[in-house]
Amino acid sequence: MPKPDIPELIYLGRSRLHRNRANLIQTLHTVAALTEIGITTRLYLPPWHNNATPDQRLHEMGIASRPEIRASQLLHRRWPASAFARFHKRLLRNAQAVYVRSPELSLGLASLGIVHHFEVHALQPMIRQGVLTKVLDYHRQGLIGQLIPISRSAATALVEAGADRHRIHVSPSGVDLSAYQTIPPLDPQRLAEPRIVYLGRISRDRGLEILTHLAERAMGEIRLVGDCDERIPDYPRLSHRPAVPHRQVAGLYAQSELVLLPYQSDLLHADGISPMKLFEAMAAGRPVIASDIPPLREILQHGRNALLADPTDPLSWEDAVKRLMRDPELACQLAAQARQDADAYSWPNRASGIARAIGLRTH
């Protein structure tokens, strides 16, 4: 039994509450879902700016529940990664489970002998910085219990690097299915002049060349929604707006006919990617055209619930768009199947899988 005022699960994060980042959105949805399935969970984050509050940020992300969120200066990056663990060692050791998604925090906990579970998001940076070897050493010692990659591709890479295959749980990102239930089905008549949307950070390694090629060829109306550090060419049918609050994403998909995910193979985390926007587009019942890379092939099957295109060949994407414009029946079939497949990726399903993996639930 957990001790008074000590939750079953303590989740330590380094995301800043006032920043609109995918890692924060995923963390908050996961913690809220863990709370919803009955696991007492406390999330610690670095301090946030005065213009942000947990309730406000949860509302902006469309999260109805209110998980416990506390700020700790010791999680700020100005302090050593072990600072929180040194100060709160008793708390962490008395919780039934400790959970992190930061490799630095994982190493900090392990260095103090605190058993925990580590959600793995980006292997290549860990490899380049020499962190993965240390993580796997602690994993073999049992200080890192479960490794929780977000794709099977990343899980395979971890096993090949020496991780215990019996202590790996694959947990893709999720989607708030309730936010997409009222979106009307795809209107096949609109495919003659489709509204094509890309949501997320806009950059070359996320397919900016593909997106601008389609705009140049007047392949429908191209809508880019997200922050961008690069210059976006000026085309008549290409529009760009900054990132929007996460609860508005469903509405953007409702106003679109096609969704693009043109991730490039040289994207730093392309080897283990599991983008929330993929599951959201599927739940919205919109045809997805995505890069033909291993992590996306785990979720998408070409011709069944999406079309896959060569990430290096703009003509491949042009052909895929033309195919759906000319074959509304196929587009509707892909959209319907994607919407059905999205049911498996709800946030509560994700939370339940994690809870079983780390020993907090048996079913």
C-alpha cells in the first residue's frame, strides 16, 4: 500500500508548462489518462512562467481531467539532473513507481540507486552523446526497470544494443478520441480541389520541400500550421499560420480533406518517431499520405489505411495526391479504416499498457 501523501506513480519531466511543445502535450495526456484509470499520479515539472497555469494549459489541450501537477526548481536544466532525486530521495523510494522520459533524469536517478522506468523517445541523440551505453548498463543492473520506446523500430534497436527484451514495452503516442467523434466523414466531392493540411513544426527535415513542391504544382490548397524557422516560399495556394492550441487541432482536420506527414529519414528522431498528429488525423477520418519509413509502417499499411510515399521524391507525393483526387472511393476507404484503427490508440489504452508494464496494474 502507498504511504500517506505518496502517490502510486511519480512522473518527473523537464517540459516547460508555458511552452507549446509536443513532449509536454504527450506528457500531460499520459498523466491525465493514468489518473483517469485510477492510478494516483503526481507530475513534477520545472517552474513555469506566471502567464501559464496547469488548469489553463490543460484546457488549451482539451484535457478534461485535472491531474496533480507540481513545480520544482530542482528540475530546471540549470541544476544537475540528479538534484531532484538527491533532495527527494525518500519520496521517490517510497512511491510504487517512478517514471521519466528524459535520459538525463534517468541517469541522475540511477546514479543514486533509485529504481525507475524510462520512456525512450530519441535514440540517435543518446547514441551520439554516449548516453545510451550508460542507460543500458543501468537497465541490466535493474535500476532502470522497463524501457518504454514509442515504436517497435526503437525497441528492436534497443535489444540489438543489449537491452533485456523482456523488460521492454512499446507504447506509441495516443489520441483523445472524444475530440474527434463529432467530425463529419470525408466529403468525397471536395477531393477535386482538396484542402491539404500539415500540422507541426515546419522544417526541411519534416518535409518542407515536399510541401512546397505540391504548392508549386497547385495540388489543392496547402495549409501549413506550426512554427517555422525557415523561409516559406510564396505560392498562391500555400498558406501558413503559427501553432494553435492543441484543442483546436480537431477543427483544423475537420476543415481539410488530406493530411500529409512528410518526415525525412534524416530527421534526428526518425528512427523511433510516433507523432500524435498521425493518430489525430486517423481519428479525424482523413486520408493520410505519409513517409515510407519504418516507424510509420508500424501503424500505416499502404493502400489499407493510408498511402505511403518516398520521402526523398516529391513526385511520389504528387502521384499520391493525384491518386486520391481521382479515386474518391479509395480515399473514403482509407479514411474509414484509419478512423477504425485509431480506436486502439486512445490515451487510456496507452496508460493501461504502461501501468501493466511497470507493475501498477495486472489487467
